[in-house]
Amino acid sequence: MKTRPLVALCTAWVTGCTFAAVLQYGGFGWGVLGLLLIVGALWISLPVHRRSILILGLTLVCAAVYWNWNDRHNNSILPSLLQQSPQQMNEQPVQTEGVITNLPEIDGDRVSFRMKLYVLPQLGAASSLPQPETVIVQLKLTARQELQEAANWQRGDRIVLRGTWKMPGEARNFDAFDYRRYLRTQYIHWMIKAEGASAVQPSALTVNGPASWSWQLLRWNDHTRQILGSRIEQIFHTEDNGYMKGLLIGDADDIDPEQFASFSRLGLTHILAISGLHVAIYTGLLLWLFRKIGLTRERACLVVMLLLPVYVLLTGASPSAIRAGIMGMIALYAASRGLLKDGLHILCAACWGMLLYEPYFLLNVSFQLSFAVTAGLILYVPLMQPLLQKLPSRLAGAIAVTLVAQLISFPLTIYYFNQFSLLSFAANFLLVPVSSLIVLPVGSIALVLSYGWLQGAIWLGSIVSWINILSFRMIDWLDGLPAMLTIWHAPPLTWILFYYVTLYMLLRYGSDLLRWKKEQISGDSNPSDRLHTAISGSGDIHPTAPLPPVHRSMREKQYGIYSHKSYRMMSPWLRRRIIGILISPCLLLVLVIYAYLSPLQHGDGIVQYLDVGQGDSILITTPGGKHILVDGGGTMDFGQKGKEWRKRKNPYEIGLKLLVPLLKQRGIHQLDAVILTHGDHDHAGGLLAVAEQIPIRQFVFNGTMPKGSGLDKLIQVLLEKKVPIYGSLPGLKLQPDQQTELSFLAPIAVTSGTGVNTKLSSDTEQPATRYASTQQFSNPASQPLPRKEEQNHYSVVFLLTMNSRRFLFTGDADQTQEKGILYDLTSRYQSQSLLRQQNQQQTSDNPTTSVPVDVLKIGHHGSRTSTSAEWLHYWNPALSVISVGQYNTYGHPTEEVLERIEEVGSDVARTDQNGEVQIRVNADGQLLRRTLLPSPVSSK
């Protein structure tokens, strides 16, 4: 507090904001009361530090209250003005006037932009809003010629918009991304959906004041960025001009999605985020240029300080760019005046200023990574460098910076993205210097040169493009190496805090001991090499400016140079560091192992019916920790010839955008089995992304291929990854662990003997499973499988028994298949009864007409072609789960099926109403149901 007051105050402010953010959905009042009690207890028990405790405690509480006040006032005024509930407003038509507040984004047939509403004619005579409200507008173009009209829309345009109100989508699976909460941090509570460019018309709305001026400035900025982007396309090759746009002006929209995914998996996306590295390079170039033309050092610093906000605007003004710009301006001003030069103080000033201006910056991933890595470089690099003292200084510096950046970003990377590449350090060490020292400065020179000598700029750009293409090839090679991408479940916030503290202890104590050893060896022969540190009365070392050399007697006393033969005779300073250097690596290893391992099941099994819209995807986690995925959902693509313009650059795909992130977030390192019930796209579409990113031990399907090529790519990927592929048959059993068994009931074999081998999986090959009567397809490409257009009739149906509880999975089985299964089961039961009767010479009861299951997955999303009354009476489920899309246009589930379920007295859970449905079976067989959303009140 005394040596670095700004650092202490900023830390307290960030802690208070984090505290309020964690408690924003309940318990804030009790939390503040607890904080006040803790501050009071510390104030009483530590009288020497009462002033510091009081100041820091008040700062922490004020930060929490400020965050909470801002969050409580972040509400929409529209429902109260229209005198309707949000549910009543949803899907209602609206006409409004306002201003476009960002550059519209055109992707295929969709145009998205933000609009600030000023007028609502529905309000009557007083149609003007008391305060403007921002909404998201999503407009679907209906004709190709509307693309040009939409391209003319710009920031600051006054428009009249006709559309319908739409509440932003909320998370429908546990721990999934919540779009509604995200928009709320942008102060946006509503969306307006519209169709056709004619829904947007010019308006005579008048808006004056600072808002109008800012839109004009930002409109000029948008225009300038577009001009720069066009010039970059002229200078650089097609393969890398999107990358250069991201690197030079922060525009990552044109980067190939696959290329960006490779950068993300290797931890290289920070190259494309305008940050301190970019600001430092441009600042250095400008300072060098201004000094060359004769400006004094002070004037050069002031001119560059004034130019930094322009650079931040031109590069998109992301949180990392704003942070770097603010720090650069403070540092330049301090350098010109000979004032404060402490990087940590500058960082804290920038952080505090940004959080005072916008508290929600704290929840921004870019903000967190930018400040965390910058603070880590300031604090940890000086501690890392002594550990690399045997290496050449430049190499040691590069390794220290890269390694510290990786160690600091690691917890946030696994928390938000649930993956970390073991090659991330190598990729950053090799490619960051290339991009920062060659590509960025030379590319910038080429961009400036193009306005005076275009051909010369193209020649220079060709060299840069050649370097970029080589870098892309290296990235693809590194990204393609097997088993290098590790999957982590999201750790708790306390784990992240312990990780940073333990890492600091390890580096601090290791650095101190190396310096102490160096002083022991050097003795008094070279007094200038002594450890320049400030030593407090307790023997602690604080990283402040160098003090005069310590006298030999004091050094002997503090460092225990002559007491190394006995641990008892060592000084407390040396003891603490020896103990710390022994404990901290072990503690760090334990933390990493804990974060990597999947959460323990403690004998419980979980069946998770995921909400993937109009489709099926079910994740089974057994008591033994095995993971089985049944189906993968899918997004239907109704693309037509001649309408290719409608295709979006990066369309929403269930597997890539929902299923894979969800599996990674839950710490699933591999899937012990994937079961595809049938080949329809709403069940199989998302599995391609799963197969590409998550290891699969075995794949089970119905033994047929759908018409067309919908499943071909998935099968090809499985073959390339050498995943065993099995066809399901009645009587097939899969036993992942002792408490779990899957018994397959359908489909009846439809494959011929050609190309099908009967094989029993050995325990050595597949230790997690045991199969009987399996069909393994070694190469479906060379041994064609039968193609069946009507896949529902060939759905894989199986019975799961877990901790003595029974779950039935039906895919999209139709009533004809249900009758066949019931006939087969009844015949099998009668044969077994007859055999027992003959062997035991005793009469048996009549064949049972009901085999109860605890949970039944209703077939075909509740369609009337499935789930017959006979089927329901036979299984007599206690709970029926219907996986169905919230806004499906098929009328699923039908009233007919719901009435059949009600007749057998079964409870119902639906993903369209409840979101994800989880059924936990504990070791005693007790069933516990959990749904993300509460069931709506019945209209009956």
C-alpha cells in the first residue's frame, strides 16, 4: 500500500467488481454485509495497518456497490412504456424510428446492425422515448438485388424500421453460451426481426448534440477502414489479405474460418487482436520518424500521444486496443515530463479508468486476457530471467516473454475455451517474432507506400504474402499433429487465483535462491554484482528500485551464508524460500492435474438430453466415468440452385457452435462410444464436428447409409482416424463398466454378407467395452452399404440399464418398427419361459404385457407416426422425455402423442420448454431430475 498505492487500490476495485459480478443474480446484500464484517475484523485485529485496511476496504465495498448499481439500472424501458410483459411483446409487430449506430454487416442473405430507437408511434401522441434504447436488428434479404441497397446503409443513417419484436435467445443447456446475458452487458435487451430491404426506409428524424457528432466521426472512421481494407486487398495475395486486414487494421471479418480455428487451437489469435505489441511498434516507428525530421524528444512524445487515439479508432477500438492506447498515452506523457515510469502503475491507471467508464469491461474476455498477460509480463518476466541466465541474453529474453505469456494466459484459456495446445509455446515462439518484427512493420510500410507508389507496395506486399503463406503452412502442420490439443473442463475462479499465487511463489523463490547462490559464489570479489534489492526488517524482498549495496555483515545475517550446513541454523529468509521452492512445484502440479481430470462421478450416472433444437443429442456419463454420445443434432440446410448468394460465410452449425464447446466445457477428453440412431441430418449433422475435434473410441450405427452424401464425409473422417465402426443388431450388448449395460433392440440386420465381418472386440483392444454379435465395417467405401431413403424405420433402439435403472432410447423409430420390436421381445420372452418350464419342470406365469422403464425418449420428436399406445403400455415409463425444437414448424409434439403419454400416467419433460434435461442416477438407484428452465404452467 505504501510503495504502490495505485496498484493496491486498483486491485481492491477489481476485487470488488468481481465480487459483485459473481453475486449479481442473488445474495449481494448478504455478501456486502460479510465484506464489512471482514474489514471490521481486520481493522480490530491489525491496529498497525488500520489506515490501509480502512482505505482498501472502503474501495472494495464502493466498487461492489458501483457495479451493483450499474447492473440494477440496466433494464429495458420498453415493456413499461408499452404496458406489456416481455412475453407479450415477443413476436409482436413494431414500427419505429431511430439511428443505425454501427456499420451494417452483410453475410449472405442476412444483414445485422445496431439501432438506437428514438420514436415509437405505438405510444400515441408522446411517441418519443424518454431515453433512447439500443436494439439489434436482423434483416433477411428476399432478393439478390437487395444486396446493393443494403450495402449503402451506413452508421448514422436515420431510418424507419418495420419488423417484429424478438427476445434474445437464452442458454438452453447448462453452462452454454447465453446470448441474452451477453447482449445485456452491451445494454441491449431486444432484437427486431425484419424481412426485405423495403422494411428499412429513410426518416426525417432529427438528432443533435454529442451523439450526432460521434456518429459522424465514427462514420468517417468506417469509411477510412473500408478504404484501407480495399487497399490491403490490392497489395497482398488473396490467401492472406484477410489475415493482413486483421493484423493491420483489426478487421478479422475476412479471415477464413478454418484458418482462424487453427490460430485459436494453437493460441495465436492474439496476433490478430490489436494490443500493446502493435501500439509499441507503431509508437516506436513514429517516434523514430519524428526525431529524424527534427522534433525534440518531448514534442515527439506529445505528437505521438495525440495520434494514438486515431490509431485505436482505425483499428476497431477493441478493449485490448483501448488498454494499449491508454497505457501508451500515459507512458508518453510521463516520458515527456520525466514523471512516473512504473509500468504497473500505468497498467492499473488504465484498468481503473476503463472500469469506471464501463464496469462490464470486466466480463470481456479480451479485456481480461489483455490486462492479465500485461500484468504477468511486468511481474513475472523479471523473475523468469534469472532462471534462464545461462542462455544468451536475447534468447533468454524471448523465451521468458513467450513462456510467461503462455503461463499467464493458460488459466483463462482453459476457462473460456476449454482447450490448450501443447504446441502453443513453440508456435508463439516461432511465429510471433515473424509477425511482429517482419510482417507487421513491413506490411505497414507497404500500406503507406501504396499511396505514393502502388507497384512498389505490391512488390513489397508479395514478399510479406510469401512469408505469411509459409507461416500458414507451418500452422497447418502444427495443428495437424495428433494428440497435441488437450481438453479441459472450466475450473472454478478459486482455482485460477491459487494457480497465479502458486506460480508467483515458484518463480519468486527460484529467482531469489539463484541470486543468493550467485552472491555466495561471487563473495566480495565483485561488489557491483550484489543483489540489488530492498530488504525489509522481516527479511522480505520487494521489487523496487535498486538501493545501495548491503554490507557484508547484514548479508550474512539475512542470507545465512555461513549457516548452510544445518537447516536449523539457516536464516528464516532462506528457510522460507527452500520450503517454498519444494512445495510450490508440487502444488502447481496438483492444480494442473485437478483441472485436467474430468469431474468425479462418485458412483453416479447421468443421462443428459441436450437441447439442440429440432433434433436429438443425448450424452450418457456412466458411474465409471465413461462417455457415450447418442446422435449429434444438426442444422438443416435448404440451399437451392441459383440462390448461392444466400449462403452465409460462417453459418450456424450445431456440432461446431454448440455440441463440441459443450462437450469440452464438461471436460470430456474422449467419447468411449458414439451411437448414431439413423442417418437423418437432424440426428447426424453435428457429429462431423465432433469426430474432427474429439477422439472417438468406437462408432455404432444402423448399418445403412441415407440417400445422397449426407453421411459420407462423417464415415470418411472416422476411417481416417481409424475409429472402429460397428453395425447394430438385436441382441448386441455394450458394457462400458460394471454398473452400466446397453442392450440393442433394433434395427433388424439389413446388410448382406458381402463386406461384413463378425468380430468380437477383445478386452485388450477395447478395454472400456464388451461386445457380442457385432458387425464391424472395415472399409464401407470399398464395401458399399445399403442406402435407405426412409431412415426412421431403421433407427437404432437400445435399452440402457445404469445403477439398476432403465432408460429406453428410440431415435425416430416409427410405429411399424415399434411393433416389430414388441413382437421380437414377446417371442423372445415366450421362448425363455418355455425353456425354463422344460428345465425346471414348473409352470410359469403368463408372458408379461408390461416391462416398465424409468425414462423413455419419445420417438421422432413427438410425431404422430411414432409412440403408439401399445408401445407406451408395454414400457409404461415413469418419465417421458421429448427432444424437440422450441420454434419447430412441424407441430411437434402432437396433441395426439401427448394424450397417449398422459393415458399411461407418465410425467413429461420437453427440451422446447425445459431446455436441457438431466437425469442423475446415484449409486443407490435414486433418480434426480434437473432441468435448465422451469416447466411452464399448463393451459389446461
